[in-house]
Amino acid sequence: MTHPAQPTASHFINGQYVEDKAGTPIPVIYAASGEEIATVYAATPAIVEQALAGGKAAQKAWAKMTGTERGRILRRAADILRERNYDLSVLETYDTGKPLQETLVADATSGADSLEYFGGLAGSLTGEHIPMGEDWVYTIREAIGLCVGIGAWNYPTQIACWKAAPALACGNTMVFKPSEATPLCALKVAEILHEAGLPAGVFNVVQGLGEVGGALVTDPRVNKVSLTGSAPTGKKVYAAAAAGMKHVTMELGGKSPLIVFEDADIDNAVGGAINGNFYSSGQVCSNGTRVFVQKGIKEKFLARLAERVGNAVIGDPLDDATSFCPMVSEAQMNIVLGYIEKGKEEGARLICGGARCDRPGWYLQPTVFADVTDDMTIAREEIFGPVMSVLDFDSEDEVVVRANDTEFGLSAGVFTKDFTRAHRVIGNLEAGSCFINSYNDAPVEAPFGGVKASGVGRENSKEALNHFSQVKSVYVRMGDVEA
Ligand code: NAD
């Protein structure tokens, strides 16, 4: 690949690109062709040490700057991300295989929103004054210290920014490890932050697989770990962090319900189901992959859904007419194909798709199964690909119980014109990020995160500041000490 935004080395540490070819090579494969477009090298122990030492050394001085000064740098970085949106979007497409139609509006732009939002809030971080008669207590909202961020492969720019922006706004430093499947974009985030004036060592990026992630999480200098990944990885990383009594944020997987009542606007509900299953080829954690449709409208819903899914433009991700693209990797494509076979074997009715596309790259057809029952594998496990399961239901009480019958609790959606019912149902669903007559919106102003096995903590919004800071309380006595 020759691209204007291509990073020039594997790691970014202490304000500069760093290479160490002694690490295991990690090929960067373009999902639309299967070609190797770049190589990065996993961090060796020496690289991990440089990054952690750099992050630790930079933290105190960064936290001593005023919030306004820190925020100004983040906001400058947001402006640069926006100015370079086209090149960064092309790079995101090379890294992930997602269509340019999506990356132009959902990746560097979302990262910029996050840097702008938390840059704006950085100067408003304050404590409280608590009167105690003549005495008083005051609190100081302090940085936690050195943080580790670990990313998944579906939104490499966005995930790096969603973690860096609130962490840095609060005066923390970070070592970030992108997913080994999409190593390029986080390096650009680091480069741009430094161009915007970030002091060396405040945000560092190192490459590697789980082993490198493990080395970062268990290091005693690290005070907080924020992971975006699958629930099984989350359990391991949470346990490792707990052994060192570290703070955590866990943004994990889901199997979210999207409930369509008979009175819903069918086109909007179909649109919500399409957004919630086929955007980014289904590689979105909050997807509403269990679509519960009330029996009276089931066939009408399925007919309209099949018609609209049939309009997907499957093609070259860099062609901006293309709306549907490959899976991130051959391995992920094969995992999803395995689930499609399970769906067929276990008796679900295939409405459309169900196979690999006849073209190079890791393309799957957008797939819809109907007559899915709660016990089928495709209704229970996170697939993380373009496979929608449509389940039938009769009553509100029944669907709420069935929607909650999962280990996960990331998102949930309801389509209905009856607003009383909409709020009642959402109130009864066990999920962190919910939608009424919409699906999968994730503005930086709103908290994002899950309950149950879908995670701990929240990203975005003012909530994220609480997860990247801690409170010191100071009792001040005006009189004598009685003893
Ligand atoms: P994954 O769990 O395989 O890997 C996530 C990251 O963890 C990678 O960077 C990986 O190298 C690292 N890792 C793996 N083992 C580790 C260990 N023992 N210690 C430290 N780090 C380790 O996930 P993935 O396949 O890259 O991404 C898909 C998953 O991410 C899905 O389950 C999806 O739902 C989830 N996800 C969640 C959110 C969210 O915000 N809730 C967002 C995007 C993706």
C-alpha cells in the first residue's frame, strides 16, 4: 500500500515512531483482496518497557497542566482529524475492509467528536466543598495515573479516541494496544495528537497479540485498564487487572434484542434492523441480532426486509457507491460461516444470503434467518457478522422475558408507536444502551456501555470522566484537635 496517511513504523512511543523488527511480524491484510498491504512487528519486552516507562514518566507533568491547556491540545487534534478525514477514512478502509461510504462519516469523525467533547470538558473537572460546621471537607478529582487501552478490530480509530480522549482530559497517560487485525489507525491518532502539541509519552501505541496485552495489564505501574473486546477476553483481562487492584472499563460483546411491535412503522423498523445487523458487515458490538417481530406483521416485515437487503451494494470498499463489504479477516469470515451452517442445521428458515460471495476477499452475503427459536445457537451466541435472527412473539410480557434471557446486556431497541409501551418495555430490559424507534446511534454526549456479561463502566459522555478519575477527600479542621 502506498497511501499518504500510512504510518511509518509499528509503534509510537514518547512522541515518535519506533521500530523493532525483532518482534513477531504481524501482516496487515486488506480484507477486500486478501493481499498483504503492510507489516507491523509485535512489541518485544523492550518496546513494552519503553512505552510503559514513557507513559509513567509523563503522567505527573501532564496532570499538573490546567484542564484548559490539556483540552486545547485535544481540540486541536480533533480539528486535524477532521481536516484529514478523507485520507484517514481511506486508511481505516484499508485497515478494516469497511466501505468508504461508512468510514467517511463514522470513524475519524467520531474520534474527532470525542476529542472535541472531552477537550471541552477538561477545564471543568472540579471537586466539591462539603461544609462540616466550622470545619469542611473538599474533594479533588484526580487522574488515576497510567492507563492501558486495548482495542477490538471493528473501529480502530474510534476506539483509540474514545479511550484516549477522556483518559487524557482527566490527566492520565495511556499505552494503547490496537487489535492485531487492524494495527494502523491508532498510530495515526498518536501522530496527530503529538502534532497538536501533546507532550511526549502521554499517548503511546504498541502492537501485539494477547500476550502483549497481558504484559501491559499485569504491569504494576499500570493503574487502569480499558478493554474493548469479546466477553471471554474481558473475563481474563478483568481477572488479571483485579489481581493488581486496578480500575477497569470493559466494553464487551452482546446479543442484543430489537423488538418490533405490530403497530410499528414497518419501514423504520426494517431500517433499524438493517442498521443494527449489517452496518460494518455486522461487526458492531451493540447490534440487535435477535429481532423479535410480533406475529401479526411477521411475513410483511420479512418480505420488506428481504427486498431492502437485496439492494445492498456489495463491492469495492473504496468505491463510495458500495454499501456492504467484507469481514475483517478470513478467520472471522470462517467463524461466521460456521454459525450460518449451525442456523441451517438447527432448522432456522433462510430468508436471504447464507453463503460466501463469489469474489476475492472475505465477503459474506448479508444473511437473514426467520423462525429462529430461543434455544438455537444463532440466537444465543454473539456471531459478530452479517447474520440476523428473526424470532416471533405474541405478547409484551413474553417478549421482555425472552429478550432478557441472555448472559449479555449491551443494547436493546423497541419499535412501536405506543410511547407508554416503549418506555415501559425499555424500563424492563436489561441493557445499558437502548433505543426507541431507532437503532445503534452512539453520540459522544450519551453514555455507552453494557450490563451483565457485556461489561463494566461507561464510555462517552460525562460518565466516562468518572471512570478515568478518582476522588481525593480532604478534611480541614479549623479548631484544636481533641484527643
Ligand atoms: P478479542 O476479545 O478477541 O480481542 C480484543 C483485544 O484484546 C485485542 O486487541 C486482543 O489482542 C486483546 N487480547 C486478547 N487476549 C488478551 C489477553 N489475555 N490480555 C490482554 N489483551 C488481550 O475481540 P475482537 O475479536 O478483536 O473484537 C470483537 C469483540 O469485541 C466482539 O465480542 C465485540 O462485541 C467486542 N466489541 C465491543 C465493543 C463495545 O464497546 N462494547 C465495541 C467493539 C467490539
